[in-house]
Amino acid sequence: MGKPRMIILIRHAQSEGNKNREIHQTVPDHRVKLTPEGWKQAEAAGLKLRSLLRPDDTLHFFTSPYRRTRETTEGILNALTSSNPAPSPFPRHTIKVYEEPRLREQDFGNFQPGSSEMARMWSERAEYGHFFYRIPNGESAADAYDRVSGFNDTLWRSFGEDDFASVCVLVTHGLMTRVFLMKWYHFSVEYFEDLRNVDHCEFVVMKRSRENQKYILQNELRTWSAMRREREEEQKEPESPIPVRKRWVGSLDGCENEIGRRQARRQNTVEMFADDALDVERVKDVNAKGEVEKKSRGTMAIAQSSNHQDTGYARSEAAQRSLPSRAKQLPRRLEIAEEGRDGGGSRSGAPSRAGSEASDGPTKPPAPSSMAMALQGQLNRDTSPYRARANTLGDQSEDDEGETP
């Protein structure tokens, strides 16, 4: 027959040692048997193997001599050769089974010590390295690699026999499965130590390529580094589901046009007030000259007060251009301020010349109000017969609310 078309490695089913590690303190490792759950896993593996085979396939089994691997092989064969739910194309007498001691588990010593000592040993092993660390009274993974290397050589020579099966099944242990793959595919020590263990009754399938006759691994092996990356990704905060709004900048090609795109940039304080600073310089030039444009219907010089500089405020260029129109309105405002309450000149309720209809004869023109005198710069608090207010805008206290001039 020659080289088999497929090589399948199967880890043993769940054992009592997997469920209770302390059993190794009283029971030798090679005598640990399967749990009831392990028997179910072995029979399920037999059904799975049956679905992978062709009716014309022949089988060779190589199993570790440990009890848990031999019981796993028995459970697989029971399901594989069973007539339920249909007659099996693989009679039991046509399947060859070989016990291979070189496929046994890594030797962890005789009876294992207590849990505290085993915990210390596993911690030391993780720090030293899984491949080279030798268990006290046992062996290292490197020792197991040496005996697996010998088995691989024997297996490869068997492929030259004419009666070798088309499918080769190896029932072994978790670490031995990884060591076998390391030898076959020339894995590095670092990659071997990064590999995670396979599950109970998990199938690791190697199929022969028709092009180059090499065996292609069909499984994606799990690694510790990939698991750490997955956990880091899970701990990251999820991205905001709110989409970023794009602003159209007038390009015919839309927002994604590189030419029409304008990158928004935060301005610093100097850039924000650059225009204001330019206006201040222009106003200072106008103030230094001391001239304001005059119109034909009245002019009025506007003195530049130093209060603007004390408060840090300066008129803009637009404000300077509006000064002539304000100067034309000022005489009219002064006239209204003298007329009385209707014009806003009197602070009391006395009749005013602008709004009085009861006056029969000529009346004396009222004296200019304090507001008008203040606007004209004529108010003198010491000599004026009119009482000056707190300021020309009408601020006054409640004490002098009812006084009249």
C-alpha cells in the first residue's frame, strides 16, 4: 500500500487523574483509568473517525501502553465497528492494533508528591522552560523527544511495506502529541513551549499531498501568545458607534477630495486676535493725529480719552468711520435733553416745554438740566444752583429720589 493517505493523532479521553490530580499520589500514572465521561468521549471519537474514513480504507492503530490510552482505543473501536446505526464497513478483525511504549506519557516520577510540592515544581518548570526542565525522578520533554524521534523513524520505514494501512491512528497523550508534531515538522523549542495542549479525544489530522507526497497539517494549533492577544483585545474599549461627520468644503468631488479638503487647525491666542491687534494699531494712528473727518452739517471734535487704554479697549476701524454720523446727532440730543421728560431731559415729574398743553402765555425757557450741562462740560458742583447727580447717566440714591432743583 505504501505511505498512508492520512495520519491521525488522538489524545486520550478524560481520566481520573484529569479530574482529581491527587490520585497520582496513590495510583501509578500508567494505571489511571478513564472516567464515565471519558468513555463517552472515546465512543464519540469512534463515530467521528468513522465519518472521516472511506469504505475501502484500512486501519493501523498505535497506542500508548497506559491504561487510559488503551481504554480510549477500546472505546473508539467499539463505536467504529458497531452495527448501530448501520453495519460498519470496518470489521474488527481487519484492524491492526499495536502497543508502542515510545508513545507513553512524559515520566513525572513514581508516586507524585503532595499538591504544594507539585505546585512548586510546576512553577519552577514554567520559569526554567517546559522543554528542558527534567522532573525529579522523571524526564524532560527533551527526553520524550528522543524516544519519539526513534518511533518516527520506525514508522517511516513501515510506510515502505506493501500491507501498511491507508490510515494510521496514534492514540497517545497531550504532550506527546506536541512532541510528535515538533519532530515531524521541525518546530523550534520556542514554538513548542508556546503551544497549548490539545483537548481530550481531539483529532490532529495530517493529510498526504498528491503533488509532493508530504503530509499537510489540517489543524490550526492553539498558542498561549494568541490567547493573550485575544484577551488584550477584549479588554480594550470598544470604538464609538457614532460616525465622524464630514464637512463639505465646496469641492465638486465631495468631502474626500484632497484638493478641496481643509484641515481644521486650532488657533493660538496670537492668531485669534491678530485682526484686533491690527485694528488697535490703526486706531492708535488716528488718535495720534488727533483728527476726525468733518461733515458739512456740524462737526464735533472727539477727544480720545485715556480711559480706553486703562480698560484695555480700543475702537475698531469701523467705529472710527461711524464717528462723524454720531457727531451730527449730538446737537439734537442736547436739545432734546433740555426740553423735559418727553425728551428725556428732566428727572422729575414737572411739566416740560415739549409736552405741556396747559401753558396760556409765554413761559420762560427752563434752565438747562444737569444732564445737559454735564454733557456740555459746564456742571460745577460747588457753584451750580442745580444739584449734581451721582453721574450724568441718572444714577442716584433713594435719599435724594424726591428732591427737586
